[in-house]
Amino acid sequence: MSVRHRSVAEKRRYFRELHQQGCFVMPNPWDLGSARYLESLGFKALATTSSGFAWSQGRADGDVSRESTLGHLETLAAATTLPVNADFQSGFGRDAAEVAESVALAVDTGIAGLSIEDSSGDPRKPLFDIATASQRIRGAKHAIDRAGGDVLLVGRAEGYLVGQTDLADTIARLKAYAAAGADCLYAPGICGRAEISAIVAAVAPKPVNVLIGSANSMTIQGLAMLGVRRISVGGALARCAWGAVMRAATVLAEQGKFDGFATAAAGADLDALFGAGPG
């Protein structure tokens, strides 16, 4: 089978195989071009980034509609031969039924996996309680099962991103989401070795995703040794791109200089990369 003709079913099967052993990096493109470039580097899977996509649309993270998100998922899933995991935020629904409806639509886009957060969007109570959050995971799982059951479901505990840095509560949530049907567990914001090891041990044998969104001393090899199965970078690559544009444009606007173009990619290299088109 040529990977240039990998079907949706084959992508999903391959994605599940990646979670069975070892450790892989799943970088996060934000548009069609970045997805194809990352594929060209030899990564085994990709993941969307809600923040990166939102910024590309001139919006803040979390301020993109379900319809736009679904269109984005379909575009990226079709743009690459790699399996794509969807950052599906809180599932675009308050209760299990609404989440299930949204997840069913997401499955139809051709993605290989998707994550559901336990964030509520309410600053007064930023997380759903464990029981409600678990019901929402069950709703997502039921939708996936009805569609054939081959999309991988990720349960996300968002406590560390909203200032609730209680490791015991995070672990309790992740274990509850595993029991509710999540295939992989994820607590963004946790980057300490001891905390990562505790989470890996607590939810074993379920695989764990770790987010590395800023420069630090962690390495892929080091995370693999902790038992981490997959690594994502969230909006970090999009922020790197924005950082380069902002620096170059600021120098141009404020100093009238073109110094920021010194590190720009060559147009010929980009044409060569994209000239072949999608597989």
C-alpha cells in the first residue's frame, strides 16, 4: 500500500497502532501549507490547534464556530496522508447529547482522533465537575461507536490551564475519563517530570499525551523514558510563525528597515515543497 493513497480507515488504524508502543511527536499545523510542510519532515501524525487556527482567522482562541472548525478539520484531514487528531475543544456542547452531536459531525470530516476538554467556558467555574465531564466523554464515545468506533478519543483535564493545579484532582479526572471511554489521556499545562510520571502510572495502560508549548529542558527521549506515548506542541509553531512576522513587520513599520526578511524562507524552496500538490 502506498502511503500516498492511505484511506481514512487506514489512517485511523495506523493512528491507533502508534499509540500501542513507543513515543511519537504529533506537531500542530494551523493551515494546509503548514500541514504539508510538517508531513514532509517525516512526522507520523499531526494534530490541529484551536488557537493556531483561530489566529489565522483573526480571532482569539475559543472564538471560532463549530461550522468553521469542522471545515478546517476536513481541509487538514484531506491535505495530508497522515492521521490527524482534532483539537475539538470542549466538544461544542454543554451536555452529553450536544457533545455527541458535534462529535458525530467531526468524525465525518475524516479525522483519526479528537480530544474533548473538561473546560466549561465559565470563568466563575472554569471546569465541569467530574461527573458531568465524564458524561460528556461518554457522549463522545457513543457517537464514535455509532460511526464505527475507529476514531481515537482523548480525554483532556484542563485544570492546570485555568489555575487549578491540583495533581490529585487532575489524576482523578483522567481516570474517570478513561473509565468513560477515553482511549488516551491528556492534561495540558503539566510539564514536571514527577507529575508526568505520576499521571502515566495512574492511567496505565492507557497512553498519555504531553504538551510541550515552550522552550525547556525536556527532550523527546526524556519524555519517552517517563512512559509518555505521544507529544504535541499546541499553538507553539503558530506562535513561532507569528513571532517572526511580528518582529519583521515591526522593524519595517517603526524603523523603515527590511532587516526582518533576512531569515525568510526562500520562495523557490516553498514552490518546490508545494509544487507536487496533495498526494
